[in-house]
Amino acid sequence: QVQLVESGGGLVQPGGSLRLSCAASGSIFRIYDMGWYRQVSGKQRELVATITREGSTNTADSVKGRFTISRDNAKNTVYLQMNSVKPEDTAVYYCKVVQLWSDYWGPGTQVTVSP
């Protein structure tokens, strides 16, 4: 089993910045894709950004140019740098990692963008 611990969420003003981190631990052999997703209550979970082991990224249009995903393979950690945040970025943010044929999800961290 792989355990994920997210950190860095909280309250931020519009236009501000936050950096989310997600560290994987446990039975780690080789983590392939890592990513961030978000969910607003009553809505479907949506992709924010993903990154392959080699560093190729895929970013949702809604956050492109504002959010940047990165990872540290030695630390089994994925990051999400959030700049110029907007109220509509308010959501619970989840990290996900893929190892072998399994997906593992973190418990989520709340991000609230409000004056």
C-alpha cells in the first residue's frame, strides 16, 4: 500500500499564492504519473494537472499559466504551485499517484480563496 499526505492548503486572498505538497510513503517501487485533482461539493472531481515520471505535464485550461505542477522523484513528492488564485479555485484538492496498475489518492486538503 502507498500512503499519501497532502499539505499546504488553507485560506488565501484572491491574487495570492499557495504551494501544495503531497508526499508518498509505504510500499513504493516505482511511481509513474502523479497529479492533482480538485472537487467542489456537489460537483465531479476534476483534473488540475498531472506529471509523468519523466516530467511531462498536462494542465487544465482553467489553471494554465497560473498553476505549475512539479515533482521530486527522490522524495516521492509532487507539488502544485498556485499563483494568481481566484475564488473559483476554492475546492478540496486531492493528489493521486499511479504505481503499477493501482491508483492511490490522498485524503484531500481544503483551499479557500476569499477576501
